[in-house]
Amino acid sequence: MSNTASGLGSLESAVMAVLWAAGRPVSVREVVEGLADREPAYTTISTVLENLRRKGWVDRERTGRLWFYRALRDRASHAADRMHGALDDSGDPRVALLRFVDRMDPDDLDVLRGLLADVPRTEDP
């Protein structure tokens, strides 16, 4: 599944990864430095952060002359949204889930079993 399908483009996803890793509000300059391997322009990252703010992914606060941005959604929520999107796109969520579970690491599978054991069963209609 592409990042675009999850509501984020490639650069937006990279910017969010910097914000999530920081765990605190960061300036545009800090985001640029966190993306040094991409060599992005300051103005490009500033625009991306504003787009993310308009989409509801980040918030900003002004300190002196600088804006500081922080993620409004955590990485786990974003991953859950992507998984829901992948299931929706699969054409057959049951088969997709079965294949996903079949390929899971045994430790992750134990975590899933524990989580499912805690979920109350619903009555069939």
C-alpha cells in the first residue's frame, strides 16, 4: 500500500517520521536537518509542515520568531489506519488477514493472541 493511500505523500511521511522520532515540538530547521539524506530546501519543508497542519496531522506554536511543530497523531495510530486501508483495498479482508497472520513473527503472533483473548465476543444476529 502506498503512503499516498494513507493520506501522506513520501516527503510528508518522512517529515512525520522526524516529528515522531523527536517526541517534542521541533523547528523547520530541525526537520530539515533530520532529513539531511534528502537535502530538502527549507521552504519545501516549511510548505510540507503547513500542508500537514491543514490536514490535521501536526500543530504548531510560535516561540519568538520561529514556529515549532508537533505531531497530533502517533505513529501507531497511523500504522493502524494504513492496515485498515490495506484491508479495505484487498478485495477480501478475510484472506488478507489470514495471509498477514500466516507471515507474522511468532512473538507478534503471541501478542495478537493475547490481545484477541481480551476482546469481548459479539453475539451473532
